[in-house]
Amino acid sequence: MTSASFDLQATIARLLVYPVKSCAAVDLPEVLLTETGLEFDRAWMVVDAQGEFVSQRELPRMALVKPQLKQFEMVLRAPGMLALHIAYDRVEQPVRAKVWDDEVAAYDMGDIAAQWFSDFLSEPGQPQKLRMVRFDPEYRRLSSLKWTNGIEAQNQFSDGFALLVASEASLAELNEKLVAAGHEAVGMERFRPNIVLAGVEAQDEDRLEIMHIATGEGEAQLQPVKPCPRCPMPDIDPKTAVSSPEVGDMLRTYRQNARVDGAVTFGMNAIVLQGVEHTLRVGQAVSANYRFE
């Protein structure tokens, strides 16, 4: 099919990777597409003494941990802390880690990383005993087959799917409502998408069939599969880690979604159908047809 024969033409406006689950994003001009989503996305995670993941839901200061991806290492910075250097090629002993209902194979990242996160995320009178783990790339964690229609789609430490897609127009619609109600506009970082689309109407991402992306190596195909129900995390200001309820309250006025039992949604979870090892770049063309149910 030529691009002109599709219902919708868009472009990639932003590519965002979250190397450590629930910590800040890295905005990239280009990134490798892998079987589990964008390279390094949710490859690391912070867990408690029982091996269960922790997130901004319980520890909002995680929003202040800012990763930087370098050639051979990731560097983590946080207010008042020395930088933590994490080599890509180094892990310690194998462990099991829990992310939601899944127990997965992982590797512990050692005592220095554990102490760094424990120190930064502890509050007065609330000491944290935390570890940092890396996803075992040999382990296959599959997304819900119910939502993927039986396709075995992999992901790492994400909440459940390889990718999250949102659009500039959907954010602009929300911000228009927030400003009209006397609140400040918010940034896309609150919603933690991987791919942000430009050139579409608000909520178009909810209605797309397969997304065809023209890459230098050929066509990549991503399949939006499930609307993304929102927890309280969009209420957390990523610049300050302070939570206030206006974003969630506003979304509840117009974003309740019957496909997920009336939950409030923003953005679409997607899986990788084709294009593993292709490079996605900001500015690439995205073509898709609308889904009709």
C-alpha cells in the first residue's frame, strides 16, 4: 500500500525511553526497535526487600532520578546525590523479581546501586531497603494474550506491553481543559509514552489499526492493542515529585473508557509486529487506518 491509501498520516514527534522503571525519561532523536520495545526501555527496575517493584505511586521522588544513556554506561543523577554509573555489560547474581502479577528472571546490580537508591528514596522516619535489578534478556515475559489476540509479544519491566503511544493533540486537548479550569498546562512526561505522534486529531491513537513506520531499514509495524488505564502517576509533577489531583480529576470528566470497564485512559499500549533491529527516528512518517468495531 502507498502512504496515500491509508486513512491517517502522522509523524513521530518524540521518542522517549525510561531505562529505570518509574524514573525519568530520556528523550532521544533516534532509538533501536527491539522485540521488547525501544532499546533499554524498562531494562532496569528498583525492588523492595521482597523483590517487588516500587514506583512513583509509593515513592514519588523516583521522578527526580534522571538517567543519561552513554556509549558504554548509563549515568543516574538525582538532587543531592553523586552520579551513579551503571555499566551496560555488568550485572551481579541472578535473582527473581516481581512486576505486577509476573515473577521474572533478573540480575541484581550490586550493593552500590542498592545503597544509592535506598539513600535517595528514604524519607525521614521511613528508611527504604531497596535493590536495583536488570531484566534477564533470556527470559520471555509476554503481554496479555487476551489483548494481543494471541500474538506472543514480549516486554521487559513495563506495566504490560512493549510500547505506549500518545499524541500531541491529545495532550493539547487536556491542557485546554486544564487551563480553562484555572490550572496550569502539563507536559507529556506525566503520561510516560514511548512514541508521541504529531499531525493527528486528539485521541486518534485510540482508533488506529497497525501503525506502519517508514524506517531506513524498511517498514516497521506496531499494533495498538489496549487503551492505557491511568493510575495516580500523571498527578505527580515530574519536576518536583509533588502530587496534586487536577490532572486525574480532569481526565475523569471525559476519558472513561468502556473497553477497560470504565477506567480512565490516556494513550494506547502497542506491540511490535515487524521491524526488530530497525531504527526509529523523530520525524519519520507513520501511516495507519482507523479501526472500526
